[in-house]
Amino acid sequence: MSAPAGRARRVLAATAVAVAGTLAVGMAVAAPSSADAAPTLGQLAAAKGRYFGSATDNPTLDNAPYTAVLGGEFNQITVGNTQKWMYTEPSRGQFDYTQADRIVAFARAHDQVVRGHTLVWHNQLPGWIDTVPAGELLGVMRNHVANVAGHYRGEVVHWDVVNEAFEEDGTRRQSVFQQKIGDGYIAEAFKAARAADPNAKLYYNDYNIEGIGAKSDAVYDLVKSFKQQGIPIDGVGMQAHLILGQVPGTVQRNIQRFADLGVDVALTELDIRMNTPRDAAKDAQQAQDYRTVVNACLAVTRCVGITIWDFSDGYSWIPSVFPGEGAALIYDENFAKKPSYWAVYEALGGTTTTTTTTTTTTGDNGTGCTATYRVVGQWHGGYQAEVTVRNTGTAATTGWRVGWTLAQGQTVSSLWNGVLTTSGQQATVRNATYNGRIAVNGTAAFGFVGASAGTNPAPVITCATT
């Protein structure tokens, strides 16, 4: 499927460092005008000539609170699973794009560019691949790449053409493609992708290549060889599935050495996992780690963007693969922004204001809470604030409410993740239908945009749970 010419030109104009100025996306709330609203991560990244995006999967597209953040905060989307071979060609020669098309349509509706993921990978293959004779597999691979990349021609700005072709020691992974086709299969996949979509940027993508080591050296040598031979390659994707406190010290230098080969670099699947449960010290370290990674990308001109591997801890792949680990993303399970979000926000050039908050705890049946009020952005005549409710009791909550008195000249113009009522200057927010339950020591959060006249003092805030 080819995009209509006008749309194809619009999408492709937004690729790589041309992102700045073309990808401004709206807030996840409708009330404030773009002139007054605090910037999103996508807008901040675009101002620096980059994108900041998220991966997503089809089941989450039916979750309204989730899609409000996905569609409003980011200027790029990666199709997490449903562009992979097992979904797009489940039977030999029979292609199905239904699920991936839905994500691409969501991105188009929200003015977001799409990274395609992935054309050739050793994992998530349909079972019939293993039965293809060695002499036929190259043709099958070329046909798959031609069909999938051709279907999304003009809709996808980057393709992860080949994914994870190297072992940790830098040797070739013995995938079905390596065993039956040989070393040349990677180059052939890139050639087929270029023929199918001449305007998409073509990437090699892998994990544990963020720092300098045997595996990243092997990828470096591959890219260098391809450039010398004229094999079409435009970029390297560093997945960046990282561990708390273990960001490689050579990450910026490594990004730079790939850029010096004449290719772009993207951080394609960023998350930073920790041993759970979270605590304040782990949150602080994670925030610093995210800041380090974002700064490393910003320091290299050809580092074109960053994608987190989904944005909410509730939808992370980590706990299912690494038992006892998780909390790897920048939003928590209730879509509250974590300290890591604000580290990214500030690294991208956003400004935040820390406020002093008074909290109270009330409740019964073993329940109780604290509420933390934070002004996250201020501008002439307006501000954006976030309130985080933490369950400090001994049982899960069924609901919560927060109250405060608006200062003279303060009003609330729009609010999300809660239900607002006002009486004079008294504001009360109760939980929404989907976030009233908070586990012990868990959190929920709501945010709002307000107007102010003169000073914008932090209020005395109260909290109660049921």
C-alpha cells in the first residue's frame, strides 16, 4: 500500500533531524491553547531537531487513559509487535496488515511519525519458515521485505531492517537466515528494503551495543563495510534496554563513532529496569540514568531521536522476562509521571518548578494517604500542576479525594485523571472510574492546567481515601 502522495511527502519530510518544527503535537488535554500549554516531550524534542516517542501494541489502543498520553505526549510511534513476520506473513505468501495498520492510522491521526519494526529477525517467526529449503529462503526473505516495506511505503520513516544478528561476543547469531543463507543475508535484506521504499531510512538494530565492546565493535565493522561497499544503510538503532545504575560510560562516544561513519543513530527501545519494588533512592537513580542517556543523544548531532519501549510501567515487557524486576519506564502503572519523566523533560529543555507541599492523612479501615502537589511548568498567566496520591495505609483503597484552596486569581481550566468540583475557591478532585484503587504504597496521579494572576503559591493540600 502506498500512501497518497501528499501525505507521503508530509510524513517523510519529518524524518531524522528534519523533525524540528514539523512535529509539534498537542497536549493530552483539550482546554488550554497551544500558546499557553506546557510543552510535551515530543514538542521539546522537536525543538531540538529530534523525536521522542514510544512503542505501543494493539491491545492498549482500547484504553482511553493510555491513548490520551500516547497520542498527546509523543511525536513518534514504533509498532511494538504487529509488523513482525509472524503477524504480517503468518502463512507463506499470505500477508495480513490489519493490526499494524491500526497503529499506523493512530499515529497518522495524531501527527506522529512511525518507525517500522522489524523486517528480518530470528524471533517471532511463523513456524513455516523452518521448513523452507535453504535454496529458497533468500527469495522468501526478499519477497517478505518487498511486501511489508512496500505496503508501508510513504508511511514509515525508519525501518529496523535486520534485528539482533550478533551474539554478545560479536559473532553472528546462528539464526535460520544465517544458517541457510549465510553472511550475505543482512546486505540482501537492506537491498530489498531500499528497492521497496527508497525514501525510508534503513537501520540495523540491536541490544547491548550502547557502549563500546565486542558486540558494538562487530556492528561497527558491519556498518563500515556496508558503507564502503555501497550497501544501503542509513542508521544504527541502539535498543538501550538498560539496568539501573549501569548506563555505559562510553555511550556518547559510541554514538559519535557510528555517526562518524556517516549514519544516523537512534535510541530505539529505551527502558531502565530496577529490582522492584520502587523506592525514592531507586527513582532518583533512574531519573539520573534517563538524564544521562538523553544528554548523550543530544550531544551528537546525528542522534536523531529516542523511543521508549512503551511509556507506562503497567505495559512494560520487563516483569514477564525478568522476574522481580520492572518499573523501567517514565510513567507508573496509573499514568503518573515518575521522576524519570521530569529528568527527560528537563534534559530536553523543559523547565520545572519544585513546590513545598503540606499533606494530611485521613481515612478509615486501615486506609490513608499523602498527596504531593508539584508545579511542573509556569508561563505568563498560567501554570501546569500535578498531584500524586500515595496510599500509606495497610489496605488497598477503593477511592480517594484531594482538596485545596485556590489562591486569589487562580482557576483550573482543564484536568485529567480525576473529577473536579469547585465551590468558590475550594477545589476538590476525586478519582476517575479507572484509578480509584491504589495498592498499599502505590500511587495515582492527576494533573491540571490553570490560570493565575500575580504570584502562584503552593497550596495547603488535603487527602483522604476510602
